[in-house]
Amino acid sequence: MINKLNIGCGNDIKKGFVNLDISQLPGVDVVCDIENNKLPFEDNFFEYILCNDVLEHVEYIKVLKEIHRILKPGGIVEIRVPHFTSSNNFIDPTHKKMFSFRTFSFFIDNIRYERNYYFDFKFSEMLYSKITFMRKNPLNWPFFIWVNINDTTRKIYEETFFRNLAPAYNVEVKLKK
């Protein structure tokens, strides 16, 4: 059986996962303040970690380091955070950080930015990166398709007026240890 962790699960309790949250809600297996405490698991323990809508609430570099510590070599962490153009950044008063699709590239071995010397941990590769848009707005569909063709189209979107025409919703990435 695969060891899986759902960090910041809230009410999204997943079967087959260890469900972790800061609050003792129904279905939560482990209560932990991930910003102020180490994750209460052994090194190299989990094969898969889900971290949706969590990192924007914390000083995320320390949390990513802890995720890296408890992830087995070759293990995957799947992350979802609000894109910096998302109105959700400004609605929730508990949000501390905003993200670009390039943010997580700083935590990859041999990154093009050549600044991974800032961190004493690194993931081996980014398996997946996507910018998402609100699906309810039909004006967003062409952007959803065009923006996610590759890193170049994502960069053009983020660095030009296109980001104002169709603000994004989330950044989704999968990192491999």
C-alpha cells in the first residue's frame, strides 16, 4: 500500500490518506501547525503528498523543506496554490503569499535561475505545471488552452496585459523528490 498524506485537508478527508490539518475536524488523523512545527513523520516516509490550498497560508519555504524531508526518494508532492492574479488572494485575510507558475522552479535541481543555493533541499524535477482559470467564465477557455501550451506561453501570459484580460485562478504543480 502506498503511504499518502493529505496536508491541510480541512473537510476534504481522503480515504487511503493520512489526513493532516491544524484543526481537529471530523476525519482528521493528525493535528499539526505546519508553520510552527516539524511534520510528525519519519524521514522518507510518504510516497505521495497532496498539498492543496495550503502554502499561501504559511511561510512556505520551511514547509516545503519538511515535505521534502518526509517524502521518499522518487516520491511525488502535488501542490495547488492561488495564482498571483487570482482575486482569491485578496478575499481571504489568512493568505500570506502569492505564486507564479515559476515560483516552484526555485526548488528544483539544476534550475535555470541558478539560485537554488538559497535552499538546502531540492526536488529532482517538476513533472507538471499548469495555470488554471475559473471554468464558469467562457471568456477564460481560450486562455486556459493557450496559456498551458508550454512554459513560454505561461511566461508571456504572466508578463503581459493578458493576465489582466483573464485573471488566473490557481497554479498546480507536481514535484518529484
